Amino acid sequence: MTTLTFNHFAAFQGGDSFFFADLTRSQEDVTDVYAEWHPRLFVNQLLGQNEPLLGVIKNYGPAFEANLGNDFYAYLAGFGVDFALPGPYVLGCNVFY
């Protein structure tokens, strides 16, 4: 099986967006495509709040996700937070319905 993956991450004023797509080809010459798009809006940045909320939450706001594949799809909405950590560390949590 051969898989080609394309990833893209972009941060913008008030949020971020992550996208990836996998193109898979099996030994039986069956081609499959699967993709996810995950945009988020940061309410605190849109309101101009630069200090971490309660000292630990760097960003918070609505999060969305679209998952698409051969004979499969899922559209999700929820809430996400990024935690304020020192240095190069990153920790976030998104909860979807």
C-alpha cells in the first residue's frame, strides 16, 4: 500500500485551520481518498484579550471539523481550548458533537 499525505496548518488573526488529505493506493490498484479540515475561532483573540484566562488557558472558542472519505463523512462542532505552557510545548483539547 502506498499513501501520499498532504498537511497544511495556518494561523490567522482570531483562529487557526488544519487540513490534511491522504491518497492511498493498494496493491489491487484500489485508490482511496480521506481528508479532514479543522478550523477554530479564538473568542479571546477576537475580543482583544491577550492574557491567559485564569492563568492557564491561552485560547478558547468554537471548533469545527469535517471528515470526508470514500462512502464516509462526518461534520462535527464543539469547543476547544489551548493551554498556556512554557517554551515550545503545545497542549490543546477539543470536544465535538
